[in-house]
Amino acid sequence: MRSPNGEPRIVGFLCNWCAYQGADLAGTSRMHYPANVRVVRVMCTGRIDPTFVLKAFAEGADGVLVAGCHAGDCHYKEGNYKTMRRVALLRKMLDQMGIEPERFRLEWVSAGEGAKWAKVVKEMTAELQALGPLAWWENVREA
Amino acid sequence: MENDRRIGVYICHCGTNIAGTVDIEELTEYARHLPGVVVVRDYKFVCSEPGQNLIKEDIRELGLNRVVVAACSPRMHEPTFRRAVAQAGLNPYLLQIANIREQCSWVHEDGNTDKAKALVNAAAQKAYYLEPRDTREVPVNPSVLVIGGGIAGIQAALKIADATHKVYLVEREPSIGGRMIQLDKTFPTLDCSSCILTPKMASVASHPFVELMTYSEVVDVSGYVGNFRVKIRRNPRYVDESICTGCGICIQKCPWKTDSEFDMGLGKRKAIYTPFPQAVPNIPVIDTETCVYFKKGTCRACELFCEPKAIDFQQTERFEEIEVGAIIVATGYDVFDPSPIYQYGYKRLDNVVTSLEFERMCSATGPTGGEVVLKSGEAPTSVAIIHCVGSRDQNYFEYCSRVCCMYALKFAHLVKEKTEADVYQIYMDMRAYGKGFEEFYRRVSDEGVNFVRGKVAEITDQALTDEERGKLIVACEDTLLGRLVRIPVDMVVLCPAMKARADAAEMARLMNISRGADGFFLERHPKLEPISTNTDGVFVVGCAQGPKDIPDTVAQASAGAAEALALIDAGKVEVEAITAAVNEELCSGCKVCIGLCPYNAITFSEEKKVVEISDVLCKGCGVCVAACPAGAIIGRHFTDTQIFAEIEGILADARPPVAAI
């Protein structure tokens, strides 16, 4: 019993200034998207320690979605560039752990892009539904 | 110690906004069993006074030491609830919000209650580990920077200066006045634009509390609310402002001409020029692209004739640094260039003009001396005015530009007044929503203007009949008659969309503010904080925020002045206490964090061999916290422990996959 209705769980880590506001805008605009995503707010995507992502997978997330400001728009000047670099390493690590690349997504969503947020969540939910529950132990490659 | 957590959970119905799609009873029951929770209450509107009182009474009577509010976004009411808990004697940072409205009840068709449970669980888990923080107060610099010298910037600057506070008014063009000074008459009262604006331009320029910086641009902004440092580039005019008397002999004698930007290219100006005769300040600038001295090193006619010897070809750009407590962004809008709409023929067919070109044509000081004339110099016998060019159009701009319907009516009136021509208004919907607008619409209708409801398909010079020969033919469907019509006219006026400035993205980055999907600057809240932005102390007014007419712009600019005055008059401001701190026991002195900090807030102590973080410079982004290999940096209010607890709470109903092995 992965979740009561067998639906994939997505943990979203959203920056306070762009993506979180974009998600709020999707709300005030009443744009519908699946309830599979649950959001943890951080001030900047630069705060996202890769261990947060691993922790989410360890706690039962089927996917993790990190969303922040577009390149050049970071409220803290350059936090999102640091995220970009960290994520490149993290992706390699997830791959080695047997976690499919579709399960981790990095997106840039501005405060005005409520529609984009809704679209990203819809897409990712559909992808994870097709992929099924996380079962990294079946994918770990032999060294 | 952690066993004495006493958490209160308050679940808001928000009328039916939350209660309509989330089972409040089930959620309340669920929250009762979360660790540390001693009381759970639900209420119709927790943000109301009785709602806030519920929390306050429980803090006092039940000795709560952490509070969770499950309601709207923290970006909406976190400040409200922080104030409420503080009033009951609890540290405001011991509050956590679960966003079950914007990110739950409003956006999902099913699974709302399950998700709300997870969000409340996460908030309660995080609240469990929250720590008190002292709020910090910093002094506020009492000066204000206003960017943009159009009607919005002028109005805001005047209001602040009248309250005897120093204002720096920065304008990129050689003169203040903005778009409004380009207009001829203003709807619906038909008063002359320059007659009502030039007195304001003069008073702002001569105001003892205003420092006017024209031909200047903001190039860098640092600091924070109450204490901004701003770098301004003063572009060289090649005319010494302190000596020039504004006599204009240099302009008279200059032999070199180019198209006038102010007259939308319909007229000419000299290489040394003021954009228009009533320019403020009345000091010319030399356009180095046109001036032959800058191209070939010859001429110097202006220098020869300037009696006070104010011409200075050696001038270079200068940079000035100023300190201000608040910034008002009033950078206005650009007019959409309709030439990409090929079928409308702009720049391809003669006598197809834009609204701003038509404004200049109507102006008594404009290139035609106020005459409405065709390229041939003759008066038109028929004119079509096309609404919604680029506005309300999925291919260009989805929004309504708000002013076009009314200025199109004004144009119709002016054409009737100045010529004998027939006038056709081709509109999609007539939007006459403002004070006196509907009355104006009626008045112009009574003047014998023809109204055709439809969207223009094409403007062409390909005649099908003798009657159409030599004319511009406007082809459209008249949706009221339900048939296609072809209207032959002499002149077509396009009403193009108002759009965000071409460099709005740059300005947004400079000011650290956001833009909406339409490209205009984004207000913090569309209804309750329409002037504030994401960055405390930065306000946005006028068309920089979205299309609006002059009365709305003036009202908003005055509101911007009030916001800035409220900030600087208080003398001090509370700033976010979410900063990073170093655990010196754990710091190995590797210095990884130092290069990452965008604010130079981290320094290395040679004495202690550990890093130190300045509480004043740190803005709490947390990039150093995530990077510290020793885990020695604590991101206050977003600590690893708190976020881990939040992740556990948010996934409380999912079984960890490891257990499946």
C-alpha cells in the first residue's frame, strides 16, 4: 500500500519568491491539477540540500519536483545557478541508486506562471503513473 | 525538553473556499492525534478578529507554545497570524502555516482532504521543531528614489516632496513628461494634455525637495528595505547644465537633422535638441549618432554660437551613488509596433498610422501643426479607427489595454472637429467603464460616427470596385449585421496594445521584483497590495504595473507615495529574522561557503579559524547551509531538522519503499 488510492506521491520543493507564488497563482486562478504534489516551501532553491531529495524518496515519495526562479531572476541573485550545478551531480547519484530520471524534475516557474506550474504537475503525475511505484532495488545496476 | 511541546492547530473554512472541497471534520479529527498537538479548532474565518481571538485565548489559557494555522497561503496571512500570536505573548516565529487553500482546496478535483491532512501533518511536524527568533529593526533612510518621469513618477515625487522628504527623480530621456506629454487631448473631458501636465513638470523640477536627474539611468541597486544604495549613470548631454541658459540658439544653428522620436518620426529634430519645446529641464542634448562633429570632427556650429560657452564635447558619462529608504518604479509602457500584423499594412501602406502618431498629428505643437492630413498633404474624407490591434489577441497580447476604446472615441471627435471626414470605429466590444466614459461614448455617437462591430481581417489597397480605387479598404465581418463589409477610407488609425517596456526584464532583475505572464511588474497581491512588490521597500505604480488611464495612474502614484511615506516616516522597519548562523564547534574552516554567498556576508576569522556570518548582511537564502560539508551552518527557520520533519509529515501516509524489500 504505497498510498491509499495507489496514486504517486510527489514532493515539491519550491522557492518562496517565484515557484511558490506561481503555485499560489494557479490557486487564485482556480486551475485544476492533480493532488499528487505536496509542497515544502524554502526561501531559495539554493537552500535545497540534495539530502532533502533523498530523504523524500526514502520516506516514500515516487517523485521529487524542484521549482525555482528562471535563470537570472533569482531573488538572491544566483541561488538557482547553484541549484542547477548541484542537480547535475544529484542526477548521476540518483541514477546509480536505481531511481529513474523521470522521478526527479527541476523546473523554472515564475510568479506569473500559474499555468506552467499546473502543466508541470499534470505532466509529472502522468509520467509517474505510467512508471509505477518507486522500486529502486529492482533497478540498481551491478557494479 | 521537546516533550513539553503544546501545539494548537487552527483550521480555517474560509467560508466555503476550503470547507467546500475539504472535509473539515475529518481533518480536525486527524490533527488531534499529531505529536504535541493539544488543541484543534476549526472556524469559518480564522483570519477574522474572533478567529484570531481563538488563537490568542488558547495561547494564554492552554499555554500553547507552537501554533499551526491551516488556511490560505503564508504569502497572504502569515504576517496577520504572526502579529496575532505575538499579541498573545508568543514569539511570532513559533507559527507555521499549512497552505490548504491556494495549493489544495482551490486546485484539486479529488484527494483534497487527504492532501490537506498531509499538509497539516507537515506543518505540525515542522512547528514541533520551530525556534523563537528575535525580530530585527533597522533605521530607515528618509529619502525616496522615483524611477521614471512620466505622470506617475511626477505625481509620486511631488507628493513625497510636499511632505518635505527628499526625492530623487530619475528619467532616462532628456526631459520628463513621459507618454502623457506626447498626447494631444485627454478623454473623456478633452482637456489638453500638456496644459494639465506642464505645470506639474515645472513644479517638480523647481521643488526644493526634488533632485531631478534626467538623461540618467539606474544601473545598480543594493541593500534592503529602508537602506538601498543606488548607482545612477548620468549620460553626457555634451551641454554643461550649470551654464546653459536654454536660449536654443544652438538648436537653431545646428544644420543636421534626423527623425524626431517625440513626434514618432513624423517630424524632424536637430542633432542638438530638446525633445519638445516645453522640455523640463530646458537643456538640450547632443545626439552623437547624428552630430557631424562626433562622426567627422567638423562643424561645431553649436559651440560657435553658444554665448555662455555651455557646449562641452569632452563630457563623459558620470556615475552617482545615492542612498534611499524606498524606491518607486514608474517606468511606464511601450506601444506595440503593429507591423508584425502584416495584413494591417502598417509601414507597408501609406496613411496607416498608429494612435501615438495620430496624437502627434493632432497636437498643435506637432509635425502638422495640429492638422489631420494624409501623406499627400490633403485632408482625409474618411477615416477608420481600428480597436484592439494586438490587444485581446491570442497571437500577441491576451489582455485588454483598457484605454483604446476611449481614446478611439476621442480621435473620432477630433477628426469630426478638424475635418469633414466620415469616421468609422471598428471595435470588438466597446468598453466605457470609467467615470464619464459612457456619457462620452453617447456624445460621440450623437456626432454621427459610424460604429462597426467586428475584428478587422485586412487593410488593403487592392480595389475591387471603382469606388474603392485609390483608397485603403478595411475588410471585416460586421458581426451585428452578420455579413462581410469592405469600407473604403483615406486614412486608418490603428490602436496598438500597451505592452511592458522592452527592458522590463532587466529592470525586474535590478529591483529584484517579479513580472506577470503579461510582462508587466507583478504586485504583491492583486487586490490588497496592488502597489507593493516582492521586495520590501520597492513599489510599482502606473503602466509599469499594467495598462491604465491617466486618472488611475495618478491615483496609483499617489498611493505609491503614501506607501513610501508610511515606510520612511516610521523611521525604522522590522526586517526578516531568517538568517544563517555558524556552529563554531562544527566549522572546519574550509571556506566553501564564502565564495557562494551573494552578499559577502561570510568572513573567515583568522583568530578562531572558523567563518562568521553577518546578521545584517545575510538575507537568509540558505545557499551556504546546503553547501556546508560539515553541516555547521544553521539556516534559521528552515533548519535541516525542521525540513526533514516537514518531509516526514508530508509523506506520513506513504510507506517508505525500503520496507518493501
